[in-house]
Amino acid sequence: MKTSSPTIRRSAGVLLTTVSATALYACGGGGGGGSDPSPNAQAVQLKSDSNAMPNPPAFVPLATPLSADATEYDKHMQIARISWANNNDITAPYWCANPGQGSNPLLRDRTVVPITELFDGFYFVGTISVGQYVMKTPDGGYVLFDTMNNATDVRDITVPQLQAAGIEPSKLSGIVVTHGHGDHDGGVAELQARYHPATTVVGSADYSASKPYSATVAVDSTNLAPIPLTVAGATFTAMATPGHTPGTTSFILPVTYQGKQHKIAYLGGSAFPGTAAAALQYLRSAEAMYGQVKEQGADASINSHSFEDKSIDRIHAIQAQGGIASSNPMIQGTAKIQLGFATLRSCSAAQLYNRDATAINPVWRPTRTELYAALSNGNDGTTHVRARVSDYFSPISGGTVTFKTAAGDSCVAATDEEGIANCVIRSSAKGAGPAVVTAEFSELARADAVELSSFDTRQAQ
Ligand SMILES: [Zn+2]
């Protein structure tokens, strides 16, 4: 959050950026600000060196904003369609583009997808239509997320596929249900009867005495705050995301791959609901999920209907390459996962408007940060950095960009009318050499639109 407003002006063709003292003090090495050689507390002028700093690459708009009298539906969907057109593999495209998902033939494709390891001790098994995920826990047990349709699926698919991967079904110590539709919780009763898992988790609003199974944890479906949940020694984030059903629950799952932690965003429901009230819940849940995806740095996504977020394509890619030993197609990176959930939110806002024409919500605009210059001066420990921020239509002025190194040195600058921010990082460790710099644009709320955050990273020269 900015605490004061930067001012920007041009003079004789030279870019002058005046940043408030509050913002600029973040530029001080080591966070103390004491090493800043320009301790003018009121305003510090940073004059860009036009000889040393390159010009930005030409800005190419991807589209023209719709006119003000376009419908809310079209304004949201314009953004979603541009995002898909440029990122064909992002999560959540199908039910965004196809509100009538019931006609999707993939929903009836019962082709078995053999059990496939996606991360260390984390598997998918099921059919093209619907599947389930298996997570090995620190206790040596396994948690099953969703259970497919019925006892027949448990007998014919779940159990033999687990055994094929060397997983003893009797070690099933927890069941987690994304939502109470029969293609997700239909196998719970059979699994409980066979293996007596200690824990079964379901959203409270999707659970009732009429269910043929007993839940031990009912996630409060009225509280959208994320909660840590520990099942059989495995701790992950659960979050009520009502909308698809009242009790839909979503998850952020920490996993490992080749010694590094990754986080999977697991949306518990997919198809949009029919009523305006449920569509509003769906929108708020999509926004909450985007927030968690961003806060926790989710860099992969899954869905029980694996075609919905295109994770089935990644699962097939893993099968084709014979496993995840050489590379992992599941890992898409934080930017792409955030874009996917931002797109889901755009579609949700559009769908809500279709059900309630009084539902006006700001358009969420994905942005791009281009850190196109980072020049290190080894003699004085400074790095001159410059980035441009834009959305699909134009550069963004009046935004805030934070430039920082892994060592914690940073500077903060506002974007000018060309979307350009520049400042000088002063290193606390002189002579450390050029650092890897990250430029992060902070989310910027306007009256009718939200410019979403973005970042870029490059090695200083
Ligand atoms: Zn469902």
C-alpha cells in the first residue's frame, strides 16, 4: 500500500521522477536507509541517464478497450478471451468459455487414466471424466482427494490402480471430498467400509445425515478464510469456496519435486451455478482463491475433472515422457497459475451479470511488468533499474513498482505516463557484483478496473 502520492513530471525531454520520501526510503540498502547518500527527506530526484539506460521495447497493445456502453458481460469476457488467446494452457478455460458445460462429451468419457505420479508421492488416478488425487503423508499413510462415483469405481479403478503403483489400500488414512456431488463423494462409503480411514473431510454445507458415510471434519462452508488442515500428518490449506455447490471446498497443497517445494491450487468445483445468489458466491470464492494462489505462490493446478484446467494434458505429457524424472510439466509457474484464476474470476463476474444485471464488478486486468534494464555499478554498489508496466490496452501510469534483490536490497518507484518506473538499488554489500533483480508491480485499484500485480526478473549487467 502506498502511503503517499508520487508526482511525476517531464522537463526538457529528460525523465524526472520524484518519489515521496516514504517510498524512497525503501531504497536504502539493508532496510535501514542509513547508507542512502541522498538523505533529502522531502523529495529526492532521480535523473535517468539516457546514455546508459536503454529505451523500452515498443509497446504493442493486444486490444482496444470496449466502449463504455458495452455490457458488463462483454467487458469481463474481453479480458478473459485475450488471456486465453495468449495462454492456451492456463487453468480454468473450459468452463469459462463454455457456460453450458453439461454438454461436454469429456464429462462422459470413462477411459481409465492409469495412476500417474505428478510430484513426489502425489498421484492422479481415475478416468477422463472424473478422477482423484493421492497424497503420501509423513505418517506413511495416504490421503485420497475425491473418490469417484461409487463402489464399482472403487473396486475396478481406485483399488487396482493404487496397487499397481505399489500403494497398499489399507494405508488409506484420510479422505478429503471437494464437494458433495456423487461423482466426487460416491465412493466414500465403500472406502470407509473397506479401509476405515481415520479422517474424512467434507464441506459442512454439502454434508448431512442423509449421506451414506460419516465425516469426521466438516469444513465451515460459511467462512471463506483459509484454514490449515492436518490429515494423517499431512498439513495443507483448505478453504470454503461455495458456488458450484454450497459446500465446495478448495485446497492449496504443498508438494515436493526434486528437492524443492511447490504448491498446487486445487479448485474444488467447476461448472457455474444457475442462480444469481450462487453465482455471487462463486465470484467471491474465485476472488478468494486468486488471493490464496497469489499469497501462497501456487505454481501448479489440478482439478478432479482434469480436462477443466487442462491438467489432463500435463498428465498425458508425463505419461508420454515416462514419468517425472527428467522434467515436470505440472509446474507452470506462479504467474500462469495466477492468470488462470484471474481468468476464472473474470468469467465468474460475467456469468453473475448474466444472472443479475445489477451485479456490476470491476474488471480485473492482468498486467505485464518488463524489467528491461538493470545496470550494476560495481564500484559504488548501485544498480540502476527500470521497468515498464502495461495491461492489454496501454501502459499503466500512477502505479508502484518495487525492485529488489535476493539479498533484500530494494528501491521503489512510481510509473510515469509511459508506464515506466526507475530507481537505484543501493547494495548493503559493496562489490558483491551484479545481482538478480525482481521488479514487482503492486495491484492498483481504479474506479472500474483493477490492474493486477505482475513481476519480472533479470540478472543485472
Ligand atoms: Zn459437481
